[in-house]
Amino acid sequence: MKQGIFLGLMTLLLLLCRPGRAETLLFLGDLHLTAQDGALSEVLDAVCLAAREADALILLGDSTNNGRPEEHRRVAAFLKRVREETGRPVYVLPGNHDLSGRIGQSDFAALYENFGYAQAAYRHDSSLSYAVQTAGNTWLVMLDLNRYEGSGGQGQADAYGWVSDGLLAWLEDVFSKIGGGRNAVVCAHYPIQPVLTETVADGEKLFALLERQDVRLYLCGHRHLHETWQGGGVRQITVGMPQSDPCCLGRLQKGEGGWSYTLQPLFGEGDAFFEARREETRQLGLRMALGSLRGTPYEDSQEVAEWFAQVFCLYMEGRLSEHRDRLLADESCEKWRQAGVRQAPGPWIISILENTEESVWKLWGSE
């Protein structure tokens, strides 16, 4: 018995003392894959190609669109393909679309056994949360923040998350075993800051714990766009959909100077799939603008509508901060203010322009 305890302690010390090495982690958010064979085939091929140049691929939830068993089987088959073609590990966590009542928590863990759950060093008994160490000795702490309707681990996840006291206690225990959060990247489906309607209940408790444990990085999805937000010592990064403009993965790199993050395009300029997605975003922005301007002095102004569409596209692409000053100085911005649009998205478009955070396209460092 004493010998077993001694060997266990030695193993833990070796894990904690292993030096880290440079590595690249790719993050995929909100794939929303259906069972239709041809759907998103271009995106899947591009992701598989990109994964060859990385050390691991991490899926941040909502990998399926409706949580149907056939959709999960298609996702699992794709992840198996990635692993076999690249030789790289893949790690998953569930989003609210993945657990729609058609499969339960135990089913999810069984389906994705080879994509994180069998490799986990620590697993939470009451959720699908786990912690796993990468080949570069980074701890990925994968949190299941879903709130389930029903009981017995078979309930449906709703569109909002929560942080239970049990999960917080488990997380504290994990950090005590891995030597704190400095060498950890915490991942979940839901953003926790700033406090919005789509963030998790008691998210501030989780954020406080991450700050206390010296966690520097929290990556999430759910919002279908690319954003970054800094609070205290924790940087939250939201990874957008790979099938939507700008068709990117999140790329996190660890080097001698610490972590750096940027977006990795899946397609080049001029690619038919990419250009179609870009035009879809522009047309959506135009429709929003023209609908909002109806009944105002500028309802027939294509120029003012185009200004809104440009702001909207740059927001969706995570580039808004790079063009903020130019867009605020544009005459159409003042006309939009003068239009007196009170209903959304009128005040919203000005607010996001004035309060936009830094660009996720620019590399930044985290010691």
C-alpha cells in the first residue's frame, strides 16, 4: 500500500516537473455539423489539412447542430479521420446543441472516448468536464458548463450555462494537483465575461477562481464570432464558426516568450466557398441596416446602409478595432446617429464600434 502511494506521488511529481516545449493548438468553435454527407465538406477538408501543422485540435462544443446520434457519428468519424491523417490528438467538450436529449452525458463520453475522455488525467463525476495534458505539457482543462433539464445525466442542455459548486470544488482540486493554473488553458463552450444574457449563471465565481489560480487563458465558443476580452489577468478568447466569414480557426502557440494567439484562415482570398460566406455576411448587414432605417430620413440612403454593413462585417471578422477611428470619422456614422434609430440594431452598431476590444488577428503575448 505504501509503495503504491509512493509511486503515485513520484508519478505526479514527474508530471509537474516535466519541462514544457513549444507547441501549436488549434481551436474549432461551433461546427454545427448535420448528418448530410456533403454539408460543410470543404470546411472539414480544410480543418484536416490545417491540423497537420498543429500539435492538437480542440473542439469547443456545438459540434453537432441538433444533437442527433447520426450527427454525432459523423463528427466522430471526422475526428477519427483527423487523428489518422495527421497523427495528432483531438479533444472535445459538449455545447448546448450537442446534448439535446437524444443522447445523454454517458453516451457522449462513450462516443468521444478517444477524443479526450480516455486520455484524461482527471474527470468530474457529475459533468463531462475533464483535464488532460498535451504532449507539450500544457494542461487543457475542459469544462462542461451546460445546464441540463431532467435528471440522471440524460437531460437536455438548454442555451444557457451555469457553474455548480461541485464543479468549482473539482476545479480547485485539479489545480492543486497540477500546480496551479499558470500552465493551464481552460476551455468551455460558453463565455463567462462580460456578463451578458448568453453567459453562464455564476460565471463570476468561475472567473474569480481562474484569477486566483493564475490562469491566463480561457477559450470558448457559443457566440459564433471571433472576439477577445481581457479582465484582470485572464484573457477570454471567443472562437467563431469555421464555416462563417472569415472562415478561421483559433491558433494558440506556445514559445519561449509564452503564449501568442491569432486566427488561422482555412481558405485563401478568392476561394469560392470563402467569398460566398463573405457576401452572405455583407447581405445580412445590409438587410439589418435597411430595415432599421425604414421611416427615417435616410431610409433610401445606400451609403448609410453600406456603412452599417461594413461595420457589421468587420465585427463578425474580429477586425473592427483596426478600422474603428476611420469608421467613426465617416460622415455616414454621423448620419446613422442623426437617423434616430432607437430599436436594435440602431444603438447597438454604434456601441460595438465605440467599445470594440483589440483585434484577434494581431498576435499578442502572455508570459
